[in-house]
Amino acid sequence: MSLEPDLLADRRRLRRRLTLWRALAIVAVFGAVAFVAGSRGPEGLAGSQHVLRLPVSGMITEDRRILQALDRAATDDSVRAVLVAIDSPGGTMAGGEAMHTALTRIAARKPVVAVMGATAASAGYMVALPAQRIFARDATVTGSIGVLLQSFEVSTLMERLGVRPEVVASGPLKDQPSPFRPLTEEGRAALNRVIGDLYAQFVAMVAQARHMEPDRVRQLADGRVLTGRQALAAGLVDAIGGEREARAWLATERQVPESLPMRDVETRGTAERLLSSVTESMMKSLFSEWLGVDAPRALWQPSR
């Protein structure tokens, strides 16, 4: 009977060694594959035909890696179509413009369809414009076509607190807008010109993509939001539906079979993805199988 605890301890040590060697073997195999894949360029191993899905969520800003992935997709023959899945309240004008331009380049070569989720407003709507077909839910909140610049001004509060800012600027417009003093007439006029130019760019994008007269777009581009049903009636979207309806439209109108798999845009290289997978697998083996199971039992063994 005295040999049983020693036998159990030996088995646990053996199991830990096997787990460690198993993890090292996984690292070696995946490391070799990652090296080969990485040496074949950013795309790694050739992929089969598929529909590329671009999720757009949260604040839209200019993301270099996403833009590079879209540029690769434009010339990748394995990408039959692009589905843009949008759930975003907007973002920067430059960020929306950059993604709009990248998707426009793809749309010149292959089908692009946009699907709006809960929200696709402002820059979120701008991203949908290059699509040949835009789907929205009945309850989608979209629109909000316009440009916004916000600031705050606390000079009165600072005066009450006895605080006086000292500002040295190279010109009268350098500190406009400023939280330390009200906008001057000259500063307000300069900012209005900036907002007006950005607004004109946005209106032109909508007019061109939706085949609408600029005056009609301006009637809708007062910052208002619309539901999906209202946007459909206004001509800002093409149909009510989601990803299933988008895939059906691609199959019917663009001969992109619904049986093709759909893959999300991947901004990491093949080698990076493989190494990440290896790390996750190794950590699971070590912490879940080794520390998570063996270690507590090895630290404390109930008496029998």
C-alpha cells in the first residue's frame, strides 16, 4: 500500500513530461509551417474561392492593415465577392473616405454588397456607398449624412475661479476653436468653410453612388437619422434584409454561389496567425491540462 502514492506521483510526473513534449512538438510543426507560409509572401498558402466578409464596427478610423487587406482582395482571384457587414455609429471623415475608396476599387473588379446591422450612420453609411446593393434591417438606424465639429468653451468658469490662460499662437486662427476663449467671427467663418467643404464631399459621394441629384441628397443630408424602412423609401438603401438575403442576391444577380464559404478579413499574416494558434494551443495544454489538473492534485492528496 505504501507504494501507491509513489506510483501516482510517478504517473503525474510522466504525464507532465508528455504534456511538455506534446506542446514542444506542436510548436515545432507549426513553426515550420509558419516559416514556409511566411516565406511565400503576405498571403501565405493559396486559398480556395470564397466570399470575403468585412466587419465594420465601432468608431471608423483609418486602419492601414485593413486597407492593405482590401487592396490584396481586389486582385485576389480566390475572392469572388465582398460582403461589408456594418454596425457603426460613424467615425472620422478621413477614415470613412479611406475605406470608401478601397471598397470602390474592389467594386470596379468584383461584386460588393453591404449589410447594415443595428447602426450604420454617418461614416458608417459612407462605407456602404460603394456596394452595388445595400441591405438594411427594418430597425436599422442609418443616415446622419453630414459633418460635425464640436468643442467647448470655459472662459466664464475660469474667470470665476481666477484662472487666466496665457496663449501664444502664430496667428489669430491657430487657437480656434479653443476652450479658453469664445470663437471669434473670423474663426467661426474659417471653421464653417472647412465643414462646408467636407460636407460637399460627403454629399457628392452619396449623389454619385445612389444616382441622385445633389439637391435631393442635401434635403436628406441635414444630419437626420432614418430607420431602414425610411431609408429604403428615401432611396438611401436598396432592400430590407441581412446577410442571408445578401448572399441570395449575390447568387442570383452576380453568379456567386451561396455554397461558397465566407471568411472574415484577416489583417494578420499567415505566419502570425499560425503562431498565434500555436501559442493558444500550447497555453491551453500547459495551463489547462498541466497546471489546471495535475498541479492541485499533486499539492494536496487526500488520505485514503
